[in-house]
Amino acid sequence: MVHPPSTYNCVAPLFFCILTRMVSHRRFIYLPMVLKGVAIVYGVSFVASLVLAYENITPQSNPYVFPLLTLVAGSVGVALALRVAHNTRVSYLLTIGIGFWLISGTSVLVGAQSVTSWLESSVFGAATVILGRLLLGTGRMTPTLDLSLKGIIHDRNAGLLGHRAGRSIF
């Protein structure tokens, strides 16, 4: 028996649907993966800062353009880190954001920034991480086809192991 569609279910809550599609489901976050992500974000931000300094774009000369450009550069770094890690979990985003924020705390040790301004920069770091995630779109990360020799050997060995155990590989 076919029931007519309910008017209650015609419109799905948009915000909830976007959030559920933005988060991929992986169990563990490995420390090397987080460190690589933080290094990518910090490296992209550092190179962008060097380019901005070379072009004489500083917070003093361009107080509105400089923060916007550094936000975009950091967000591109977060998007690259997520693409490299094939992970979009909220916990991974948080660890990248916290790691980047802690590494940027070295400016306090050098004396280039005060502790209060470093603590206030957490809002900027959160915006960078959120914008970097949004640059990837709302879909989950799809795994890419592994055509490397390691992937091919792994696929062949998986079939052999299944055959030895008496299971069909089909």
C-alpha cells in the first residue's frame, strides 16, 4: 500500500541537513595527521604573510585589507589540510584550530604580541577554521581512487587472504 507524502516531511530542516553532510564519520584522529594539518595551515599563513609584507600590505598601512587577506590565506590553509587528511570531523577541525592558535602563541614569547591580544585572536582562529571548512563545500570528503603500486598490491593481497580463509571474494 502506497501512502501519499506527508506535508510535514516535505521540507527538511536545512541547517541540520547541511551539518550532517559536512561531518564525515571516522573513528580516530591520529597525532601525525593533526601535526601535518597544523603545519600546512601555519605554512600557508606564514608564506602569505611574507608575500603581504613584500607587497607592503601591513596592518598599519591597510587596516581593513590585511586582516581580510590573512583570514582568506588561513582558510585556504585549513581547506588544504582537510583535503590532505581526507577528514572533516569536528574534532579534527578543533584540534587544527587549537594547534594553530597555540603555535601562533610563539609571538607572545618573542614579544611581538601581548597575551591579551593573543587570547582575543581565538575568535579570528575560529573564523579561519570555519571558513576553511566551508571552502570545501557541504558534502563529505569522497575517497579518491588509489592507483599507486601500494594500493594495487594491497587489493591483490586482500583477495588472496579472503581465498585462503575459505571465503569467497565475490
